[in-house]
Amino acid sequence: MKIGQVATKSGLPAKTIRYYESIGLIDPAGRTSAGYRAYEDKDIQTLRFIQRARSLGFSINEVSALLTLWNDRNRASAQVKELAKRHVEEMDRKITELQSMKSTLSDLIDKCQGDHRPDCPIIDNFAKKKL
Amino acid sequence: MKIGQVATKSGLPAKTIRYYESIGLIDPAGRTSAGYRAYEDKDIQTLRFIQRARSLGFSINEVSALLTLWNDRNRASAQVKELAKRHVEEMDRKITELQSMKSTLSDLIDKCQGDHRPDCPIIDNFAKKKL
DNA sequence: CTTGACCTTCCAGTAACTGTAAGCTCCATA
DNA sequence: TATGGAGCTTACAGTTACTGGAAGGTCAAG
């Protein structure tokens, strides 16, 4: 199977698959006599795994660790769970931060007339001297 | 005033101030005879403005637009409000996405025993053939 | 006159791709 | 057989917003 078909089946752009190979996230694919990358079904499984993990926000490094665990028959599920928990914590931090920023900005937006005049509580807030 | 003091007063690392100058977000600072950047109080105001806007998640480009609006006596507050609203929408999108990812992953975590055995619903989910 | 704290510039690295260019290969049709 | 287009190849640049580090200049204190 060539990369285009693998891209379709895995949900990842061909470009991205090559990129993953270039950074060592996946093993280099075999090649046809013409130099085209040749894939098998198990490669698609791996790429789908990666795609799922990435879609849940895991970093490439984390995905790499997850791939290792996936292939480790002696893994402890505790290791996977721990990795996942840490990721959820990280997402929680980001959610909290975003909500805080959104809240502050929304308050300012509510106070802004939003008309043709220059007076603007948003600008004023950014420009004010001290907290 | 030299860059170190400005860094302290503005809440931005000296390195970042130089970076902002290099990309044209702020005007090049004056120089002392020794070649050191020389700042005035109004520069600190500008940098604090930038710091505030950045801390609310606005991109450098958006901050640049906000700076222009700040210095535009003929601005309409509607312009500022619109920019801010779009940014809130963007944050909302991110929050929703993060919450969705978190929710999915949390469900999987709850199902995982987290012990010494390899069986793991998280890995299983990532590895499963089809949705 | 020598530290040490600051300052300077420039280059590289980060995360995870994406875009673009120049150039093969393969298959089908005229 | 020639040609055209789809799909493949590599390599390099660009994105975002900095941050780290190296090599070297400046200034005030001791």
C-alpha cells in the first residue's frame, strides 16, 4: 500500500506520516523498487493509534511513550493510567487558564459600548498604570 | 532607563522586549552612547499594555492591532469590542475542545484498573480497529 | 585594574506540522 | 510511442512566541 491510501485509511495527511517517520515516531517504511514507501495493515493500525492519541491532545512525546507501552506485553496499566492522568491535569490547567482569561475579557466586553466613539473600557484596562 | 529596569517594571523579560522590537511590535528604542537601549516612562506603559493583552491570550498580531487602536484617537470602540469578541470566541472553541478531550480521556481513565497487569481500556481504545 | 552585573548581537532550538519547489514513477489514453 | 495527470520523492522555508546560549562590550565598585 502506498502512502496516499494509508493517509486515507489512517486519517493522517501523507505529509504528516512522512513527518512522523522523519522524527522517529514510527519506523521507516519499506520501499518499492521505485522508492515509494510501502505499508502494511499493521502500519495503519499504528497510525490510527497515533491519530487517536493526538486527537486527545497527547504530545508527540507522550504518544511515543504510549506506543512503547502498547507494544510492551509486560506493561502495567498503572503506567498508562498515570500518563493519561497527568495529561488530564495538564488539560485542566489550560481550561482553567482559558476560562479565567475569557471571564476577564468578557467582563470588559460587557462594559464596552461598542459604538463609533473611542472610549473603551477594554483599551482603558490594558492601558491603566497599576492594577 | 535601561532594559533591565524596564523588564522589571513592565513584567516582561528583557529578552522578550528585544524580541518585540525585532519583530516590529514596538518601535526601536533609543540608544545611549554605549549602545544600550534607553527607555522612557511611556515605553513602560506600552510594554505593560502589551503584557496585559498577551496575558489575556491575544496573539502578537492582535496585540499589534490593539496598540494601533489605542493610539488612534478616531477609533470606534466597536472595533476593539469586535476584536475582543472574536478572541473570546476563539477561546471558547479551545475550551470546548479541551473539555471534550478531557471528558473522553477521563472516561477511559475511570475504566482502567491502574494495576500491574497490562490490560488497559485506554490502550485498547486507541488501538481498536474502527470507531 | 579587575571583578561582576548588565548590556549587545547572533544563532539555534522548541512543537508539530504545513507549504512550496523541483523532480521521479506509473497508468491510461490518443 | 508519446504525453498527461495523479501521486510519489526529497529538501528547505515558514509558522508562533519566545528562550537559551555563546562571545564580547560597558560600567561602577573595591
